[in-house]
Amino acid sequence: MILKRAITTAQARDKVKRNAVSLCELPKGKPGPPSKSLTLTQNEAVLKATEQARTVALGIRVAVATHRHPNGGAA
């Protein structure tokens, strides 16, 4: 589809004389294996978990840098 559109544009701009893609038929695709992609709910859970992990990691880094215990007490 993209190639056909690109060549049609080139033909309109007199860059090519003939659009050979328009003479071809697209083959029928074969069914592939089932998708291994995460669902929307799974993606949201991963993003939430990584956000929480980053927040904890940042808290630990700040605690180490300021010599304070992550739970609020002095080290």
C-alpha cells in the first residue's frame, strides 16, 4: 500500500513513467502464530510496578546521599 502510494506520487510528479505496482496483486497472507504481546491491563501493571520501583530506588539514593535511613531515622 505504501509503495503503491509512493510510486503514484512519483508518477504524478513525472519522476516515473509507469506504476508497475498497480499491475500486481497482493498475495493473501498466511495466519501466523498467536500474539505474545501484553494486554492493556498487563502493560499498565508493568508501568505501575516500574514506577513504584523507580520511586523506591530514588528514595534509597537520596537516603544514602544524605546519610539517612530510608524509613526516616538516622543511619
